[in-house]
Amino acid sequence: MEVGNPGQVIRIRFSANEGAGLLDLAWWDWPDEKVHPARHALMAMIVK
């Protein structure tokens, strides 16, 4: 999380491994038909 101007990091939301996993997953490129059924797993961060 960043706050202020100029931005200052106050907290890291995800670990380095979690962040890398999210980038590898690239769920934002999925079609809607795939995102909707996976939404609960995505929100719970249990998608592999």
C-alpha cells in the first residue's frame, strides 16, 4: 500500500511468492466465463 505525495510504501500486501503467483496466474486476462466460476477461489487466494 502506498500513501502520500510522493508515494510512500507503508505496507506490503502480498509476500514475494504470492505476488509472483498472482502475476503468473494473470487472471485479469481470463475470459469472463472462467473468472466467474473461480471468483471464490480467487478471493480466497487458493487458486493454483
